[in-house]
Amino acid sequence: MEAGGDAKNPPNPSNPFVHHIDLSLPQKLKIGILGLTLLPLRLLVALICLTLTTTLAYIGLYNLTLEEREIKPFTHWRLFLRKVICCILRFMFFVCGFHKLDIIGKQADPRDAKILAVAPHSTFFDALAVIVMGAPSVVAKAETSSIPFWGSLIKYTQPVLVHRNDPNSRQNTIQQIVERSSPSEDWQQVLIFPEGTCTNRSCLITFRPGAFLPGVPVQPVILRYNNLLDTVTWTWEGISVWKIIVYSLSQFTINASIEFMEPIIPNPEEVKDAKLFAGNVRSVMSKKMGIPTTDCNYFDYLRIEKSRRRGKCLQKLQRKLEHSLLQTTTYIDHLEEDRVCDEEQKEHLVSTIGARQSLAELSCVTEDLLAGGSGDLRHMRLAIIVAGSSDSLDCFLESSFRLFDTSLGDQEIQATTCLSLLQIHIFLSSKEAAEAVASMTTEDRIYKKDLETLISVTKPNYLKVMRAMEDQLTDRMTELLTKTAGLTAERMAARLEKVAASGSILVSDMSATVAAGRDKVTDALSSAVTSLHKRTDSYGKKKD
């Protein structure tokens, strides 16, 4: 179970396999200046140190076969030479900017913990941790032993090499780890990065069970890089190796810390179940670091990103249209199965939704949903329905079993139909989709409840893929309604202004009329008073 979620409601953490940095102008100037002055000196020192240590490693490995390196640990002068190599490499890292290395806790004695589980693994600079720990046996890909400079140094740690092209390599690797972790053997500790790949340290991905199969105490080791500008992280998607080297070695200092936690002794259940042991150790480390865990691997996140991009493409298309895609594509629900793939129907779709054939946003959607396979319009309709829903799983299941294979009812579909659904909407490879369908097939039929179990329970990461599209078009519909309401309000306001303007004119005219009438009345009264005065004066004179 993941932190902060469950199988029914898995969280959707940010992609741990992506790391981009945006350099500000002062940072660019700093890297430019130090890149021309400090960087060459550091590279020169690193080259000298690597050349020296590589030479010492070759001397230590001289006249030793691979079998001899794997049978027994180094002793005497070869062990002393390993310590000398670690001292030289620590000096190299110091010169390159790793001045302040905080060590928290204490590395366990090999008798207390034979295995060191180090996480999160985020950069090739994690080699510093290997050096600080005295170069324990590293579990690494066989290809790393051929890397210039580092290859011979890795060999000198007497590593456990994983040969990915060898079908028996996994069992051989496990056997080697078990043998070296035996209390009766005098091997140095085995160091494993249980995540198996580099992440951006935003969460802990699934720990591989190799380090936990022997069922012996494991010491968790946490690596941190506390810098304002993260130049060290190396992920599947992000800055290149050379940029990481240039950016990092063009900093005055790089802060790093290594925290040794107390060894974790497995209980009887964990001894029997390596995955349970691995998950519990990961939980302890994640709580200590204050970051979540995720059971998604790199390929799961690729699928999530593809799903999110599909939703964005539908949103962009919706913005170019006058009417809702949810409404204009409803006619597809009633198309006969022999017409859903017709080219004529595809042309009809363009005119029905009110789009131009040359519209770039339309091409983005059709190439994604109609270019591959049979070009079935129902897949586009299904994607639109899911993007407009707030419960992607229920919506996907209900719509899929309603749109496809209608002759079978609303509870089952053909295995071939399910295969295309998994490939198009969950982005599974043909092999993965075939394996999933094979696990559910009953007489070439797939039942709704079995597909629901696959997505929500057996493979909960598939649910995250679907949820990446949730509410994409619902949000757009809200925008459309808001826009319509805004236009209506604007029109009403304009009309009110016209009425007010007309009223103002009417009031002005009435005011002018009243003023004119008032002036006329005043003039009439003045004339009457004057006339009265004259008559009064005249009457007085006659009386006298």
C-alpha cells in the first residue's frame, strides 16, 4: 500500500523520473565564469585522481580471474590498497565541490548488518557514499564494469554483477548476495540501491527484493543533496550527463549528507516474504525523509504522461470548437459495428464536430486514437467520455461494454476487443496486453468484473493511467458555460446601457420641457403683476 492512498484510490505523485532546471541570469553568469576558471582545474584534478586510482585498481586486480574475485574477499595488501583508493577518491570529491558532507548516525558493523540498502538513488555522484562506506561490494549492472576509469574501480569492490542478457543472471545474483550475507563468511558488506534506477528524490519507488531475499538484518542509508540549485540529479528525462558535470563542478560547493539508520532485523514473516520486508524498509525510510512512496515504475509513468497528453489534446481541440465534443460525438454510440471504421464516417465526424480537416488539434487527436489499428471511431468516443468524467474506471468499464460487442450484452466482450482496449487506452505493449488478457480469458470472453479487478486491484497503476485523463473535458465544459454566461451578461449589460441612455435622453427632454414651461409661467405671472401694479396706480390717481 502506498503512503496517502490505497488500491482503490491511489495517489498520483509527480513523475520521479523527470528533472529539469531553469537557470536564472545570475546562475548562468556564475556557471559561465566558474566554468572558465574553476571547472578546468577541477576536471584536471579529477583526471589525475582517476588515473592514479585506476592504476592502483589494475595493480590490485593483476593476475586474478573473475572466479577468484568472486570466491573470497580481498585481504592484506589488496585490502589496504582499497582503503588508499577510497582516500584518493574522497580527496577528488572534495576538490570538485563536495566540501561539506554531513554524516548522521554510524555505519553498522558487518556482523550486525551485512547489507546496506541505500536510497534514494538519484545521481552518479552517489559513488561518494560508496567511497565513504569503505567500498563495500556493489550490486550493479555488468555494463558498468566496462566504463572508463570507473569500471576497474567497480571491479575492485568485488561487485555482484547483474548480466541482464543472461536468463540465469537473476538467480545467480541472488545466490551471490545470499552467500556474501552469510554470517560465516568474512565478506565486506553488500551495498545495494534497491530502487534499481535513478529518480529525482521526490518519492521512493518500489524496492526490488534482491537485497532482502537473504532474510538478514539490513541497514537503511539515506542520501540527501541540500542545494538551492539541484544540478546533481540524473533521471530518464532531464539534463544530460555532461551538463550535470559542468553545472555541478561550476558551483562553489555542493552540500550532501549520508544518514545511517539503525539496522532493521526482519521478523519471521519478512524472512519468508522478501517483498514484504522490502516494502516495510521503504516505509521506514520514507517516513524518515518525509516523502511519499509510489509503486509506479518508469514505464508506468510513461503511460501516465501519455494519458495526460491525450487529455490535453482533447482539451485543445475542444477550445477550437463551438459545441461540446461530449455532445457532438453521441451519434457514434448508435453506429452499426460494420460502419465504425469507414473512412466516410471519419469524414462525417469532422463535419459533425464542426472542425476543419486541416486543424492541427484534430490531427493530434485522430493520429493518437484512429491512426493505429482499425481506426475504430468508438475508441475516440470512449476517450472523450473518459476525459469528461470524474470517475474514470466506472465510466471506462460501462462505456466499453456498452460500445463494443453489443451482441454479448453489457457484461462481457471478446478477448480481441479487450486486447485493443488495453493497448489504446492503458498504453500497454502488445506483449503486456496479451498477458493481461490471457489471465482473464474465459472461452474467448472477458467479463466486466474481471477487467475491473485487473485495473483496480491486480494492476492499480493502470488506474492511475486512466485517472490522468479525468475531468479534462469537464473543466472545459465549465469554461464554455462560464464563457456563455459571460457573453450573456455582457449582452444584457449592453442592452441595459442602451435603455439607460434612452432614459437619460427622455429625462433630459422632460426636464427641458418643464424648464421651458416654468419660464413661461414665470413670465406670465410677471406680466400679470406688472399689469396689476399699473392698474392700482391709475386707480389711486383718479381717487385723489
